[in-house]
Amino acid sequence: MVVGLGPLTLLRPVAVAAACLGALVNGGGWPSQLVGVAAGAAVLCVEPLVHRRWYRHVLAP
């Protein structure tokens, strides 16, 4: 996956954490933190599940 999408894929969790921290520092409050965490979790959790589904036939013995 990293070869296909590029090495910046590994920086996605760092970008999500930085966005949440930026919202906190700029006075976004708990609503922006909630939205940021929910969006970050969706991005970071869905991709591995979709990847396994797309390549299930390749990974199966």
C-alpha cells in the first residue's frame, strides 16, 4: 500500500493528530475536538478494512 500510495501515507496519523491539536490551540473547544477525533478515527480505521476487503482474494491461501 505504501508503494502504491506513496510514503506520505505513513504520515496520515501525524496529520490527524496535528489537526486536532491545531483545533485545540486555536480555541475550537470540545465540539471541534469531537469532530476531529471522529473524522480522524474514520480515516484511520476504514482504510485498513477496505484494503483487506479489496485484496481478500490475493491474501487468501
